[in-house]
Amino acid sequence: MNQSFKELIKHKFPDLSRGQKKVAEFLVNFMEKGSLYTAGQIGKEAGVSETTVIRLAYALGLNGFSDLQELMRKEWLSSTESKEAASKPAAEEKKPFNEWLSPVDEKELSQAVDALIKSDQVYIAGFRESHTAAYWLYYKMNQLRNHVLLSFPTGFLLETLCNLTSASAVVVFSLPRYTKEALEVAQQAKKQGAKVIAITDRRLSPVGQIADITLLAGTTEHILSLLALSQIVISSMQKRDEKTAGKRQEYLEKLYAEQGIFLE
């Protein structure tokens, strides 16, 4: 089987029963426990029966619970090794924001940054309350690269989305209460082959289920959690593509000075 555990869960999640979905979310969020606990212990933690845990394995197309646990164990160990190998600068960058951040998956953060740097355009979507964070990310990213677009607070233009290509990246903020606009943007982006990056509270949220990359926000009722995660993304982009970002910022400073925008 070529799919990772998280990819398999995401692919099969819509077809699972309510109880199986509870187990799946528990295992995705607590992979270490899933790798070590018995089926009975997992069921107790997830609030379902041991039988439901075992049935989940078969629903995922596996031969039994032992195969499910082995798949989880391999991914958990791989993830642990990746975190240990994460660069110190990234860890230092996150220190001021740990109060509001969930543990950031270094691999997915790296993939997101890579996509945002290499894409032909970036479309950022955030609706209603999350639009504030979306606008901040849009403003800061415009200082690092060109062709960055932003949704409206309450909707989007299909005429803008139709320009997305397989070389584009789309960032979608999707937090409770989840909006249909966020899901629609993600679905349309996927149809056109664009890379979808979800900033959400759960890997298996509506947008998280179809995103290519998922970055988890921490205390989602606090706007600072979104801004903190966005700052991590911007700082990582700046360091990864320092030459290009530096040239653009230098040119912007020249324009600011010519227009007298800032007093000092």
C-alpha cells in the first residue's frame, strides 16, 4: 500500500460510519496512542466500542487491526524522526507563538512554503471572521512575491478562480463555524489542479479532508492563533527564498520613500 495512514483516512473518511469517524479523528490526532494502545483502549478513548475500532480497519481496506496499527506506527515513527531533524531556526521562530499554536508539522510546513514560493500565483481565501487573518497573510505575502490574490469577506469571484492552474497555490482558512464558501473555493481549486493549503482546526474538517497540505491552528476562537501560524509561514518563506524576497522588499522600500507613505 502506497498511501500513508493520514492519506488513507482522508480518502475513506466520507464513507465511514459515525463511530468509525470518531475513531479515525482520534487516531489522526493521537497517532502515538494509536500506535501503542490496544483496540479496546483506543475505543475507550474515542468513546466507541472495541468492535468499531476493528471494523474501521476493514472499512479502510486493511486485513485487520494489526495492519492498521502497523501503518500508524510506521508513520508515527517517521514523523518523530522528521521533528527531531527539524532546523533550530524554525523552532526559534515559533517560540513567541507557542501559546496560540498547535504543534506544527514541520514536513507539511516545508511543503506549504515550497508551494507558495514556486507557484505562478497564490489565492488566499478567508470568509467572515477569518478574513482578518487572510488579509494579513495576503498583505505580508505581497511584500515577498507577486501575483497574490485575496477573496472578499463574504464570497469570491468565479472569474478570478477560473485563472487558477496546476501551478497555482490556494490557501483556505476554514474554522468553526465552517463556511460553504471556504469549501467551494477548495473544491474549485482542486478541479483546476491547484495545490490547496488548508489552515484549519482539524485535519478532517470539511476543507482539511480535500486539502493537499493541512496546517493546524491552535486556539481557533482567538485571532492570534491564525496570525501566529501565518507569521510562521511568512517567516519561513522569507528565509527559504531570501534573495527574491529581499529584492522585492528593497524595491517596495524605494516606492514607499518616493510616495512618502511612512513618516519615519
